Amino acid sequence: MSAPLNPAYSDVLDLILTVPDGDEAAVAAVRERDAQLTKPPGSLGELERLVEHLARWQGKPRPTLDNPMVTIFAGNHGVTDQGVSAFPREVTAQMVANFTNGGAAISRICALHELNLRVFELALELPTGDMTREPALDDRMCAATIAYGMEAIAGRPDLICIGEMGIGNTTVAAAVYAALFGGTGADWVGRGTGVDDAGLARKADAVDRALAFHKNELTHPLNILARLGGREIAAMLGALLAARHQKIPVIVDGFVATSAAAIAYAINPEAIDHCIFGHTSAESAHARALAAMDRKGLLDLGMRLGEGSGAALAAVVTKTALDLHNTMATFAEAAVSGKSA
């Protein structure tokens, strides 16, 4: 017998299914100004589309990036007991300290480019259940963690980047993708923090055993999240949902962060239209996950760090795009002749 969806998810489900539309009038205003700037039409390519994206989802004809924010959600995972990571799970808390002390890559990116950084610790002392033998989270805890993630927008950012930290979470994300999009563990696992061939085989085996153990309960994306996912994935889902309803565009980081968007997509593909995927990770199956949702990464730099690092670099590109849109001279201002008739 398949598992019904727990009523604890009713509010979350409503938020996913009833997302507000973007503002096409704001996009039209951006295009009108863009046509007056001293450049050939369309010559800035994706940079022009980034400004349109900001306008559409902020609902502003002159979009802003006065308060861009990078959020990192950190959680621990019981599946690390299966030898799926090259590092012990104590590293999660140690890296959280490194983030806040300014020593991590994401800390330096944010400091250099004036991006606010917030780190959310999610019960690091209490790993999720080992998904190979029990649910990662019970339904009420999963729903509560989604709700907690919605608090990421409390500082009213005008752009939010979502990233994560959690030893073992590439295995967890691989299981989520396999349950959502089909395939086996071998189709979705990668080397994560740098496991050897034996570790890669353990990751694939852990995913396959988890899929088999929960096979009768993986009947809805939110059930998949609870049985196989992690607190950081649930919280990232909450953050991107709250952002949609509060007119805040989102940049999603790599392989693990994208799994949160995939949960929303599997319920309502339009629920992630306000999301840009910051980069295509070197983690082998990230491109496959993006393709399953008909999305692509903005950047492709061979990165697989996590921490929101790829999303933050995409935010830097977005800041550049918006500055060009706002500060370039128009043909009239620069006394430059326009395109010949």
C-alpha cells in the first residue's frame, strides 16, 4: 500500500501549487531602457536576461540589488555511517565555524563582492536517520524544517542565493534525484568530497538500498524529501518558496541545493521559475538533474565545492549585469548615433 501525504504538509503544498506570476510589465520596462543603451541590441546576451529576470520576479521596472544575500543551510546525515564520505560528519560543524570566522571560500567571495552571508545550523548534533534503514526525517519534522527555512528571507533581501553544508549530503541528494527522476544509485552518485572508487561504490549501494527500503513510501515528492532527504534540503525548499511569495528572485547553487528545487519542480514545474541555477557542478549528475527540469546553469567553472559558492559567483555576474543596465549611457546621453534605418 502506498503512503498518503501527511496533512502536516498541507500549507507547504498550497505554497508550491499557488505561486504568484512574474511581472511582465516590469520586464517590458527593462527592455525599453535596454534598447536605448549604447550597444547593439542583445549584445550583452545572458547579462540582459539576468536583469529581465530580476525585474520579473522583484516586480520592479528598475530592479535593485541593495541587499543580496547568500544563505547556507547546514545539516548532518545518518547515512554517513555507511562510509559514503571521505570526511567525518564533525567537519560540518567545523566548516560552519569557518564560514562565520571568514576563512571559507564562500566567506571570501561574499566579503569581496559585498554579499551578505547568513549561516543556518540545523540541529548538527542530531543527524538525520540513516536512510538505508529508517526515514531520514519524520513528516512533522520535515514540514517544520521547511517552515524554518522560510525565515531566511526575514532580512528582506532583494536576491537570495541558497547553498548548503553537510557531510554525506551528495549521497542524500543522489537518492532524492533517483526517486524523483528514475535510475539507480550509480546513475546519480559522484565523488562528492573526494571519495575513492570503493567509496563511490558504497554511495551507489547506499542509494539503492534506501530506494528499496522505502519503495512503498516514495509516492509524493514531499514523502521523498522526508524519507531520503536532509534538514538542509528541506530548509532550502522553504527558503525558495518564501522567496517566490515575497517577490525575491533566487539563485540556486550546485548538486545538493538543486535537489531542493527539484522537489518543488516535481510538484509544480512553475514553482521554480523565479530560480536561476548559478552553475553546473562538476559533480557528475548535476547536469542530468538540470536537464530533467529543462534548466541550465549560468556558469560552468568545474566547481563542486558547495557552500553556495557557485550561486554567489552567479550573483556577482548578476550585480555586474544590473550595474551595466543602470549606468551605461543611452545613445542620446552619449551623443552616439543609433542603428541606421
